[in-house]
Amino acid sequence: MALATDLLIPGPAGQLAVRTKGLEIRPDKVVILVQGANLSGQLGYDFGFAGRSDYSFMEALVARGYGAVTFSIRGYRNSELSDHPHTVQTEQAIEDTAAVIDWVIAQGFVKPHLLGWSWGGRIAGRYAQTRGNKIDRLVMLDPAIGGGNKVPFPEKDDWWFNAAAYFRDRLELEFMEPEAHEQLAVQAERDEPRAPNGIRAENENGSVAVDPVKVPNPTLMLYGFAAGMQNYMQGGSGRADFFEKLPNHDKALATVPDGGDYAHLQNARHRIWKAVADFLDG
């Protein structure tokens, strides 16, 4: 396994928890991985258990010769939050992503690749709209593009509690080894017991969608075949319509079998990782 380095870097609203793998060997290219709405990047992209490193996206990228960097948005895992949890919305997540990208560039890794999963796809896509010149290739993995119908959030809770029971129900067992299915649920409750509910407040009020016309980068849109059926995942339009509007001709739209919204942690993960690395290789 590659050496994992955990550190805190300054962010716009406090310290951000960052994990790196493979940077010590000074790879030619680095991939920055942006989390989804419930799980931090550390758990979402570097999951493992009982000697099983074959669930870690970061390990897969290092094996292909990339450095890998992920992080926790403010209020998630060990990243600081000095405001109300409902303030942790896409704009704030873009600010945190920008801070991590700038930090990676300051380490000497110019124009890193950027990948975002689920909510992270919205964050990464909207980052690219205004600062696409700072990154190389963009991957939107099961992206919750934004826009579309408002999603009710009647509870108005400050925090989302990552109960193991929720993940046991949410993660499709038919797409996942039983032990991994259980371990992810247990680790979520143990290591990341709560997450800010800002994204739910945002989705209820009406989110701003990624504008594909403004995304200049080569882009891969990649889905587990069972993902992206909900309106909030598509931003009120079909994924093919979004894809066609991307202006860069170096682009791809693909689905893989045996996966849902968490496909990169399920049986589809090896195909997901290969498709991503092949696209990043150019």
C-alpha cells in the first residue's frame, strides 16, 4: 500500500483535513478527488478493511502512476467549521476545493486533474466554469449536476447523522461484497458520525446547476448504470443533453454495470478506476 499522509492546511474558513498518497515520489500528475454529500474524501476514496486495499480509489490511481489527494469540506470529518452547518453549501465547497487545488499547485504539481463524485461532481464542474485554466482534465463521477426540481428538506436538522443502518439500506447489496457493505456502514458511523446538512438546505431552496457550456476542460462523465435516475442527479435535463453541450471535443460519456451511486466502492469499481485512469492518460 502507498503511504498515506494526513495533514491540515489553511482553508478559507479554518483548517482543512487533507490526505495525500504518492506525492513523495513526485509523480508527473496529481488527481484531486472531491467528496460527495455524506462521506468525506478520506472515507469515500480511501476505504479499506482487514487488509483489503482493493477498495481504495487512491491506491488504484497511485498504481497507475498518479499522485492522489483528497480532503474533507469544512465541517466534515476533521475539517473545521466556524459557522452554522447549513452554510456548508456548494459555494463554500468550491472555496475549499480551490484552496486544496492551490495548495497542490504550490507543492509543484501544476494543472492537476480534478474528479468529483455525486455532489462533488457539481462542485468540480462549477469550479471548472471559472477556473478551468488551473486544472487539466475533469471527471464527473455520478454527478449531482444541480438545478432541476427542488428537493424538500422538512426536518431542517443542522446535521445529517451517518447511522450504519442508513448505509446498510442505501448501499445496494446486490452490487457489493457483503463484508465491504457492512464495513463501510460501520466505518461511516464510527469515523464520520455526522455531516453538515447545508447541501440539503441548498437543494430545498434551489441549487445552481453546472453550466456545461462554460466548462472548458476535457471531461469524462461516468456512471454506475443504476445511478443518476433521480431528477436532482441530472439537473432537470438528461445526461446526454448536458454532455452534448460540453464545448471541448475531448470528452466521453460512459456507464458501467454492477454499480449504483456508489459504483466506485462497489463491484464496478475496477472498471470505474480503469475508465478514469485511461481518460486521464489522454
